Amino acid sequence: MNGDDLGKLLRDVDAYIGELFAPPDAALQTALEDSQRAGLPEIHVSPSQGRLLQLLAEIAGARRVLEIGTLGGYSTIHFARALPDDGALISLELDERHADVARTNIERAELSDKVELRVGDARELLAALAESGVEPFDLVFIDADKEGYPEYLEWSMKLSQPGTLILGDNAIRGGGVLDPKDDSARATRQFNRMLAEDERLSSIILPILRERIDGLAIARVRA
């Protein structure tokens, strides 16, 4: 099978899974359309991966979620929908323009009462959360600049408790982590090794099929 055939197969498989388990949803579809019109980078999770994130939050019984990287709020909506009535999600976003789009999308999905969006450098926002003595989170989703992944993992551990799920998107980068050629791939490879070697965590990377093979890192903080 040549590269073009493999790429088509990956797209077809992802579409098949999405059609079965993530059928069209007005709020989510409009969120994608508004993000595209606003010129946001098209790096959001796929519908099937969004459904996986929501399912993981449901399985974990998450009541408090921390998201590092909001973009247009597409994954935020999935997580917020998994929360109970008294649940809360804090999402961190560097770009104010992205945050404005996300706020509109989250409000349209009628989830504003569960989501707090904070704008600024994630490292500073994470430090402020830790210093405030905030209640630990049940799930942390890392999907921001890849160079920051190792540091974001360290902060995630400080904001977690036994049983917390820590998820990291783009953990394979189309195979780029196998032989890193740039800072993003090198940092992601370091992040993956940290997950594997930290005795406080039970971890794995789940391959994700889209236009190319990527991966979702899944770690659970041990008791």
C-alpha cells in the first residue's frame, strides 16, 4: 500500500468511526465552522477523538477538568458535556482571539455555567492555580504548544490527586517522535518518556488515526 492509499484509508476509517459514534451535532459543527471563519488553525481534535475524550471523562467520573489549550472550544464542549451538574472546567488559552471564539462556541452549547476560560501564558496560569491551593483536578488535558509539554506535565502532577487522568494530544506527531527533527518533536518525545518512567503514573499511548497516525497519551496518577 503506497502513502496515498494509506492516507485515504486512515481518513476513511476515522470518518467511519465518527459517523457511528459521533453523529452530526449542531453546536459542535457550528463551533468548527466559526473557528474556521475566524482563521483559527485547523488543529482541533476529530469528532471521533472528541467522543473518546468525553467518554474518558465519563469513565473517570470527572467532576473537575483542567484543559491546557482551548483553541475554539471544540474539545472543551466535549469535556463539559461529560461533567455532572456541579462539575467545573477551567480552560487555559494564550491567544485572546482564540478565547473570544471559544467563549461564543461554549455559550452557544449552553455550557458557560460549567466552563471558566482563563487567558494568558499557560505556565503563569498553572503556577497561579497551584499557588492558590485550588482543589485537585480529576482530569487534565494537555493540547497546547508541544515545546511546553514536559513542563505542563510537571504542573499537571502538582494539580492532580490519586486517580486523576492526564491526557496529552499529538503524542506521536505522524511518527515525528521516532526520530525527532525539530523542537516540537523532541519535547513530545521527552514528554512521552516522562510518562513512561514516572513511577507515580500508569501510562500508555493510544494510536489515533486521522490524515496520519498520531497518538493520545493516557496516564493515571497512582494511589
